[in-house]
Amino acid sequence: PRLRALCLRNARHTLPAQSQRRQINHFVSQNPPTADQPPPSQPQTTFTLAVKDNITTVSPLPTTTCASPFLASHASPFQATIVTQLQSFGAQLVAKTNLDEFGMGSHSTHSAHGPVAQSLGGSPYSAGGSSGGSAVAVANEEVDLALGTDTGGSVRLPAAYCGVVGYKPSYGMLSRHGVVPYANSLDTVGLLARTVGRIRELVVERGLWKVWDGRDPTSLGEATRRRCAEGREGCNGEKGRGLEGVRLGLPVEYNIEELEGRVKDAWVEAAGRLEERGAKVVPVSLPTTRHALSAYYVIALAEASSNLAKYDGVSRGQGFGEEVKRRILLGSYTLSSEAMDNYFLKAQAVRRLVRRDFDRVFRLENPLQDEQEVFDLSEMSDDIPMESKLGPAEVDFLLCPTAPTLAPKLEDVMSGQGVLDAYMNDVFTVPASLAGLPAVSVPMPVEGEERMAGLQLIGQYWDDAKLLGVAEAVS
Ligand code: GLN
């Protein structure tokens, strides 16, 4: 049976014809799996892996271009920890995937390799971004698993557009050593697959979530990991227990004008179905939501401008694409002395409020809650005791769409859609990024539509194991 399973698996991984590949343009470099058995040194339970091209790999795919003209032939001397970890579990690296340059974008169109497309009914649609190449590779069943990066939604948005599962871990949980930074205080490495189960197996059952990496300064230390895991049901690899008794919150502020009617209908319907299956669904309020997007685009761009300053010299004007140049200019401006107070510092204040909104509604406390902040608040109001989580216990997870619309046609994105429209796609994904919370997008069918939408579940900090368990039950 093992051999049969292997043959079936390999049969599924036949790559699309060359012409179709060029059209969808999701791979930057490839090392296709052979139809033979894996080499004897490989564990028996192998799976194929594609890696976003802003995550470093070594042989057999030595270049990491970040889809930037600057790094067109860059070969990293070392490999990202997360890739090595997955290889130790049996991953066969078969491709590096196309993306928005340095992860900056929402449609995977700002790439030195040209835009990524997903083909639906023979027409090219946006694959979402910036991990669009990874999402397409998974959706096309060319790989079992793909790595992406999620700074403000870049794993969840393409997963939603392409009808696959995309998981963004708690900030600091999975190693970012070897992941080229975009905005350090927000960057995470994320996983895409066709089922939640595959992701849960690697992260929870095989213990990736536990591993501290001393080479990644943002990787949470061991003592803090232990403290964070306290009270996190399911964190010891226990499988999710279905939906009975799980409280899901629908954030009322996510019902925005830009939310497409059929995506909203699908969301409401999904909530109803989950209620029938034993979940308790309640409305919750996250009042700072409407400021989160602006705050994100101030903070992310400020950090990006500082990160990219190392690519200096006379070729700076030529080495970056348009979108990256725009972001460096905006980011440098918000950090300049005359704009700092009005933009960067305000955005940091909004970020704290976004986190506080989440802490108010979740049943669990945020283990990283700033004690000073609780103290300041308790000074202001007698209702807030010192150890308070800042609000009544309301929900275990939040349930909302991943993006306000379905995947647009690629030509509309390339021709008509303005910069602000593209930024707007991130409206439902950036709040969890600003707060460092885990979130997962699972495919959500839309009535009368071939395209899928994404249903997003957001959990309290470090509640990843239970989040993935519930997402598995939901999908
Ligand atoms: N679309 C968002 C941006 O352009 C998110 C990108 C990301 O998560 N890497 O910043």
C-alpha cells in the first residue's frame, strides 16, 4: 500500500504543460520531483514543498531573488531554518515561487519575473499576494505544502483567492532566520496547503511551534514559550475537539461598505452552519478596526524603508520596482522629523488600541500583555482590576471573511486598480498582524461562483494549536 500511495502521490504532481506554466508564472526556479522513489536517505513520508522566493534555500535551488532586480542572481550562503526543519520531516524542495517584490503587494503583480496569475475557467485571475506563487502551486496540486510570508495578510489573502488553506502563526513562533525582512515587527513565515490537517500535523503534532531558534532574534525564548503555553488547551498536540462549546465572535466593524454582498452572504451562512454544529456565535465589537489599515501602511512602510536602506549605492533608483520605490519614499517621509509625530507615533498608538480591542473580546488573556498598560488603565477606571484582560470573557475565536471581495480579473488589477484599492484588500488581515495574533484562512464556497472566498479565524496570542484544531473542524 505504501508503494501505491507513493505512485498516486507522484501521479498527482505531474507539472502543468510548459505553456500553461508560463501563463500562470508562479515558479521562479524549479527542481521537479522525479517520478522515481525518493532517495533511500529520505524518510518514507515525503511530501513536496515550494518555497516563496524571499525565503533562502541552498542546493538544489540556490537563488533567492525576492522578485527584485537587485537580487536577480543572488545565491544565499545559508538556508532558512524553517526549510531545513521541514526537510527533516521529509519535505522535497521542488520550486521557489513568484511573489511581489520583497513581499510588498496584494496581487503578486509587482515582480521582476512578471505577474502571477491563477487560471479559472481558462481566464487569468489575480492569485492574491504577495505569496501568490505559493498559493497557485498548492491549488494546482503541484506541491503538498508551500511556504509564504505574512506581514499583513500575504499568506491568507492568496490562500483565500486561490481556494486553499493559509496559516499565519503567532508572531515569534516559527523561525524567521533566512526569511528576508520586509517589516520586522510584523513579519511571520506562514504555511499553505489544501487541508488544515497537513499544516496542523507539522506545526502542532510534529512540534514546530515549540522550537526556539537562537539565530532569529524575534523567535520567542524558551521560558516565554512555556509561559505562553499555559492554559492553551490543545497545545500538547491534542487534536481539536470539534465545535461543541466553542464561542465564535463576528466583529460588527468588519461589515464594511466595501464588503461584496455575496462574500457577506457566504460569511453569514458559514456562521449559521457552525452554530448548527454546536458553536456559539456572538457579535463582538473591535472599534479600532477602521484605523488599523492606515496604521499598518504607516508602520510597515516605515520599517521597510529602514530595512531596504542596506541596498544602497548608485543603482538604488534602478534596482527596485515602482511599488518598492513608492514604499521607500512614503516610509522615509513618515519617519522624517516633521512627519514622525503625526504619522509614525500615531500609528504606534493605534497598534496598541488594536491589540487592546482583541484582548477585550478574547476569553484567554494575552500572555504578552504589557503590565504597565493594565496598570495605566486600572488607574483610569475602577472596573479594571490589575490582572484584568481588559474586558469580559466573550469568545475563543473571531470569524470573518479573509478579504472583502473575490479574486479580481488579472487585467483589471494590472490596468485599472489603483494603489489604494490594492491596499484595501488587506483590511481584514492587517488587524491580526498588528496584534501579532495567529490566523488561518480556509476556503469558503460562494453561491453560484466558481471562485472561492476565504473564511478567516483569528485566535488569541499563542492559541495556534486550538485555532488549527477548530479550523480543521470548520473546513
Ligand atoms: N499586502 C500587504 C502589503 O503589501 C501585505 C504584504 C505581506 O503580508 N507581505 O504590505
